[in-house]
Amino acid sequence: MQNSANLAIICDFLDQQHVLTLCASQAADMWCANCFYLFDQQDMRLYLMTEPTTRHAELMQLNPRVVGTIANQPDDPRLIKGIQYRGDIAVLTSEDKHIRKRYCQRFPVAKTAVTPLWQLRLLEIKMTNNELGFAKKLFWAR
């Protein structure tokens, strides 16, 4: 069930984390990568930095539909929270300098990077949140 309370829990979790796993594919070729991300709650988008020549980025340029996960790493299974997502990804244009500024504020090490930023428009989220009950699922879709 999708409701505003579920969305608030999902957004709070996305704000608290900073690393995602991104999986890209084209035909039979698939690849995953871990990336730092910035979350934009208003537009339900994630912003990440990666070189266009990486294997996952080359696949994303051929097929912009991606999937992935974001998870915490607790030792206690009762505290496990994680998200599976599906979305569309594209390289940001030069007009989006305010996004780069926000990204660099969150990750100061990126200030000197000339690596492009990518925008991941979330389409669907399934969150497992064991703090709400074992294997409790929350859903959001655009």
C-alpha cells in the first residue's frame, strides 16, 4: 500500500544513507556499481557521479532503465532497512550547476572532480523495514 506515511519513511531513509548500488544492462550484458548519491525528495531523484567510460555508464547510455538497492548494514536483523528501486538515468546538462554545488556540499571530495553528474529519476521503490515488523514492505511508485 502506498500512502504519505510510507513515503515519509522512505524519504527519511534515503536522506540518511549515501551509497547506492546501481545495476545497468543492455541485452545480455549487465554490470553493477556502488556510487555516492544525493537525494532530491521534491522530485524523487537521486544524483550520482560516474565517468561515462565506466562499464556501467556505457550500459546506461545504451539503456537508461536501471535498478538497484540502498541498504543499511546493521548487525541485528531486527534493524535491517533497505530499498530496491527502478528508474531512468541520464547525464545532467551544464544548466544544472546548482545540483553539482549541492552534491559537492554533501561530498566535498567531489569539488575538484570533472566527472559528470547523472540524474536518476526514481519510478518505483520497495522498502523492507524490519523496525516496523519483520519483513515489513513499503511501496512507492511514480
